[in-house]
Amino acid sequence: MTQLYFAYGANLNVEEMSYRCPGAVPVHSFVLTGWQLLFSHVATIVPAYDGQGVPGAIWAITDTCEDSLDGFEGYPYLYTKKYLETTAGKLMFYVMHDVETGKPPSLSYLNTITRGYADWGLDQAYLDQAVEQCRNANLK
């Protein structure tokens, strides 16, 4: 069975997804309205009530891909799955159970996401702003 998966972090990186989920098919970039990107060492998204949206990408994935992603995302312990009806269809995505703000990503992890933003033509400024907010929260 195929379903639509919304990626907003490391799984934006096309090269890495080709290893992790060879059966995944890139569909198109997408902004998930009503959510915002945060970092707790790794990326997660949380509901936003001010009209924000998270840029990302939609992949068509198989059950085998989903199993691989479950392992990569630490599901069900670190991340849980959400399902949401959107203008692009019903999307599945992962969100962290416990988010501790002010914990910036490692440089190598951030480089992986940055490459994914470039792969999909996403606005790098959004990612930079999320990282900067995380670093500022760490200073408080």
C-alpha cells in the first residue's frame, strides 16, 4: 500500500532517502500550515496557532519504506505518528513525544537538512530562523 509522507527534517535529503527508502517516490514540496519547526537536538514540528507553516516535501512511500522510517525515527519511543488531511491529501508525519527546546542540532545533522532544503528548492531562511530561535532559547 502507498501512502503520503510529509518530511521536514533529515528525510528531505533525497540522497539519504534513496538509501533509507529506495521505494519512496518524491511527489512535491509542500507547506504544512498550522505547524512550526523546532529542534530538540533533532527536528520536530509542533502546532502553531499564528498561521505559520512548515516547509517540507511529500513522498509516496510503501509499507516497507514506513517500516524503515519507523526505525530511523525511533518510533514509537522518540517520535509518534500523526495523520492529517490537507490540500495535498492525507499525510503521515512524525512528531517528537517530548520536546526540550534550546537544544540545537549537530552540524552534520543540520547539513543533512540543509541539503534537503536545496534538493526541494525550499527557503533556507526558514530553516536558519528555526535554528537561530533554538540557539537563542538555549541562552535563556
